[in-house]
Amino acid sequence: MSLNSHANTAQEPLRVHVERVVRQYFAMLGDDVPTDLYDLILKQVEEPLLSVALEQTRGNQTKCAKILGLNRGTLRKKLKTYDLM
């Protein structure tokens, strides 16, 4: 991928990236039919989302919760789930 095409994909909306990856996942499965795909995708997205948001706030859970639109208690529960605290 050239630098120019990389810059173009970086400007695409997040939903475009998600759609591309989900299509690739189905292509990789071939004739196999996934189960619990919704939960799988949420778990795969949630952990890095929490991790990066926490990193961006330098560990400030109050700021992180505000960025994510969660209350602090919910954030703490999710951080514990993924062993991020």
C-alpha cells in the first residue's frame, strides 16, 4: 500500500473499516458459519477501545469514562473484565 492510499484509508469513517474487516472475516471462514458473532466482535473491539482511551487519558478513569460516554463504575467493571487495572 502506498503512502497516498494509506492516507486515504485513514480518512475513511470507522464504520468503513469495520465493514471491511467483517467481510474479510466471512471470506476467511469460507463455508463455515460463525456463532455468537455479535459478542465476538464486541469483545474484540471493546478491549482495545478501553485500552487506548485509558492510554490517551494517561490512566485518568474519570476522563476516560467521559470520553467513552460511560459512568466511572461501568468503566471500572469493564477494565477489570479485561484485566486493564
